[in-house]
Amino acid sequence: MIRSLLLLPAFFVATMAWSQTEPVIKVSEGPYYVGKRLLLLTDSTERLGITDVTPSRSFVPIDQDVPNLGITSYSFWLKGTVLNDSQDGSVILDLEHAEVESIDLYVRSGDNVIQHIASTGQDAPLASRDIEDPAYVFSLPIPVDTKAEVFIRVRSGKQLQVPIKIHAPSTFSESRSTKNLLIGAYIGIMLVMALYNLFVFVSIRDKSYLIYVNYILFVTLTQLAFWGVGQFYLWHGSQWFSVKASIILTFLTAIAASEFMRHFIDTRSNAKGLDKTIPIFYMAFIVVIGIYAFLSPGLGYKIAQIAAGAFASFLYYTAFKVYRSGSRQAAYFLIAWSVFLLGTMVFTLKDMGILPYNSLTVFTMPLGSAIEGVLLSFGLADRINILRRDKERSQAETLSALQENERIIREQNVVLEQKVKQRTHALQESNDTLKRTQTQLVNSEKMASLGQLTAGIAHEINNPINFITSNVQPLRRNIRELVEVMQDYRSLDPKEAGERLKAIRAKEEALGIDESIAELDDIIDSIAEGSSRTADIVRGLRNFSRLDEDDLKNADLNEGLRSTLTVLAPQYRDKVTIELDLGTIPSVECYPGKLNQVFMNVITNAVQATVGRPGDRPRLVHVRTSTFEDRVRVIISDNGVGMTEDVRARLYDPFFTTKPVGEGTGLGMAIVYGIIQDHQGDIHVESSPGVGTVFTIDIPVRHQRAQMQRA
């Protein structure tokens, strides 16, 4: 305390001495950073106004060309005396740091008149600026050869630097043109790289190029935010985002860089453990952005700087580890990332006041990002070469493998051809055997059906034969008697005619020649009837069992049905009533004998189903034919026992039968289905247990095979 009291007089003396030699900022000597010619007053209360600071003796000198005021929530007043020794009637004040959130500018002339020039900053609309420019540019109304005091109040929650230059209007335009040229060149380089890599992505569809385009765009937007270009041209309608943009875009750039690295050097395969840590950083970024944007901007800004530095180091370590495993892409990434980190480090050291604030340190980060972008583009181009070489090597290996496979295939084809010939011969023999077996089964089924008909047919033929046989003896006797009488008449002697005629007459009466003659007519009629009945039966049997069934013929299906019913007559006579409703139908190209077998099997099943039905209700089978489009339709219905759903589902399965063992082979309906398919026809069944069954058979009038042969 005593030491402090002793030092107070010395302090006042030094202050008074400095005030007497207060430096003057001459416009003709510029432009240069005028920080050392300014005085600084810290307003920790945030309450001091222009009337409070103009008489204040608390201003202290600054020992930096660009005052670095650190990260704080305080406001700062800067004061300086400007002499307009140029030929222009005004002076330009250029505050190049776009991250200042609040700026108030006042000018006090020699007659102590204070003029408020502007109140602006990042959190103010663009209309509040004195001159439209991404940085903060103000026109000071200082006449030629006149001095004026300039008071500037600045505040920012981020790293606060105040790079101020004083220009004449003529020199300001030249300086600003140079700066704009550098910014335009940077934007042009970054956009060219983005468009080039976007074109490559569209060409080869490698996701790494699209992610790299996103990374370039985020890097560019971040730099534009630092320069104030983003607020001025892109998001000028949002003061909130203008203040927060640099930090938010920095984290988005970090995420884009991370995602590019993950795809470019494949950290998911080459650094699995480190790759799994990256999402943790992403979540930490979200938390930091939340603190910075909504809770405590000052604390969030400090944490954001630490988090960004830690994540950049983490990415560098990850890339280095992948590089140690022999990855060529990781080498490109390390070199490019090192250049970017070097530029960022210089920029950060400038913010910390360790390095001077000048054009070089200001542009090291954009310069580093531009060089990084070019190097990574080279890396992606090299990736294409690697992929092409890998593809060529893979194609060569594939070609070699294909040639080897071709050789093996040629050798195997020789063996296979021999085996195919052997197998073809064996299959042909098996096919021939199968056909013979199928033919035998069909014939066996047909013979079995014919065998069932034999007894009825034999009885049917035996009746007319017995009838003929029983008339043979009376016919022989009558003929013998007539012959005897005729012989007597022939041996008659004219000389003895009188007496012999009487004797012959007596013999005629004794033999009953008149009755014999009358009986002969009856006998001959009976024999003729029996012969006709036998001929009908034989004709029906012959038509039923046609031996020409391998040849397509035009046949009348009505005739086939009649022949089938003639053959089946012994089975249903006196048991079932058959109703025929045969319509006018065209001839059909078919195998007549096979279709007769279809009719026999279906009608036989209908008869058996009807006979097997209990009760005394009339037993009826109805057969009807008609024409349906280009087909002939045969409908055979009965009022028999019917079928269940299960029986209907297995109706055409070979060897399936509902008859007792020994009474059915189970091939009848399977053969029916096969024959209908051979004719390109359809067969459909409807049945209900206890009600009856209806079979609908459609046969095309023209057979497809015959049509193909004619074509």
C-alpha cells in the first residue's frame, strides 16, 4: 500500500507529460495501423457515454499498432487526434475487423462540438453503417488542415482486435481494391475446386468428392464470415446469425473436414477405435454451440476455441496413425492438413497478440485453406489414379482368371460332351421305357375297362345268338319236309299222276306243309332280328375300341358317345336312366378312340356313383353336347353320391381311388386328364356330396398340332 502511494505522484507526472505530447494522426502519413497513436479507456460498467469520456483523464496509451483487447464483455473507448493534412475535405476511418459486435463513433472538432457519426456493428442492421462495406468504414467530417478528436466505443463477446487505419478518400479506394482482389481470388479458387470436384463426383459417383465439395463450401463460408462478406452479401437479414456465424460455421467446417477424412483415408477400416470417437466430438460441438448461442456467449466462445483446437489435433493424430499403416491418401491429407493448421495457428497467434496484426497474419488462414484445398484436390486426383491402377490390375487378374477358366472349361467340355452323350443315351432309353410303361398303363387301364365290359357284352351277344340257334332245328325240319314233298312232286310219273297226287296230298297234310311254310317266315324274321342285334353290338364295340387312335381324324363326338353307351349298356340297363341331349355339333379333329375312353371312364364313374347312392330317388345320368365358341362342349352329370373337396382336389392324381381294393386302379381319371390335355382341351368338375357331380369337357374343333402341320 505504501509503495503504491509513493508511485501515485510519478503516475500523474507521466500522464501529464504524455498529455502534453499526445501524438497526432496525420492523414498524409497513412495508411497504417494507428493503434500506438490512440488512447484507451476500459468501461467495465458499460454505462459511460460520450459526455462521460470526453473530459476523462483515465485514458492510457496503447503500445500496439492494432489494439488486442482479448475476450471480455467490457466496452472500450478509443481516442485519437486526426489532422487532415491531405487535399480532401474528409477523412476515411477503416476498422478492418468485422467481428466487432458494437461500434459507436463520435468526432469532436476544435470548437468542442461533438458529432455522432454512426452506431453500428455485427448485431446492428446494415443500414446503420455510414458507408456500405463488409468491414466498418466511416467518413469523418474533418476539413483540410484541421484537427479533430475521434472517439470510438467498441464491444464484442469474441476476440476483440481494433485494426484502425486513417485514409484519404483517394488512397482508401486503392487499398480497398487490393483487399477485394485478394478476397475475390480466394473465393474464385475455392469455387473452381468445388465445381471441379463436383463434376468428378457426377462422373465417377465417388462419395468422397461430394463430401469434399461440402467441406470446401463450409471453409469458404467461414472465411467470408471472418471478413464480414457473409453478413454483407449472404445473410444480411439476420443480425443474430451474423454474430454467431463464425463459431457455428467453424464447427460445421470441422465436421465436414472430419467426414471427408473418414471417407478419404477410410478411418472406419484403418482406425476403427479412433473413428468411433468422432461422434463424441460431434455431440460436444452441439453442446458448445448451445452454450455459445443461448446461454453464455463469452464462456461458449472460450470453450469453442479449446474444442476446435482439440478436434484439429485429434484429426491430425488419426491421419498420422493411418499414414503409419502405409496409406498414400493419408500422406496427402497430413500435408494438406498441416498447411491449414499452420495458417490457422498463425491466425490464432495474431489474435492472441503474440504475432503482429498485418496483411500476412490476417490472410494466413484463407491462404492455408486455399493451399489445403489444392493439395487435397491433388490427393483426390491421385485417388483416381490409384483406383484406375487397382481397376487395371483387377481387370488383368480377372482376364487371367477368365483365360484359365476358359482353358479349364474347354477341357471339361470334352469330358462333359462324353458324359452328356452317355447321359443322353441313358435318358433316351429311360424316356423310351417311360413311354412304353405309360402306354402299357393306358392300355392296361383300357383293357381293364374292357374286361369289365366283357361279361355284359358276351351276355348281350349271347341272347341273339341263342335266339338264332333255337330256330335252327325248326328251320331244318321244315326245310327237310318241304324238300321231301318237292322231291315227291319231281319224281311224279305222268302215267301214274292221279294216284300219286292223292298220296302226295295226303303226305302234305300229314307233314303240315302249310304250317311249315307259314312258320318259315317267322323263323327267318327272328334270325334276321338276332343277326341285326349282334351286328349293332359288334359295330358299337368296334367304334369304341378304334385302332387308329394314333392318327388325328375328323370325328363326330355324338357318334362316339352313342357307341360308348352301346358298349356300356349291360352295366346300366335296368339300373340307371341315361338321358341323351345331343346337339348339332361340328366334326372335331381328334383321336376318336382316346376320346371314347374318356367318355367311357366318366360315364362309368357317373353310373357307379348313381347306383351307389342310397334311397329310392330316380337314378339319372344326363349326357349333353353343344357348341361353345370354337369348341365342342360335352357335359356329363349325375345325381349320385357326389365328391368331397378333398376327393375333388386329388381326382386326377395317378393311383388315387375311392373304390375298395381290387375294384379300381386309380388310373382312370389320370388318363382322362392326360387325354384332354393332349387335345388342348379343358375338363372341369363341380360336385356336392349327396347332390351329384357335373363334368364339363371342352374340346377344340381344330387341333393345334394339325394347324401347325398345315401351316
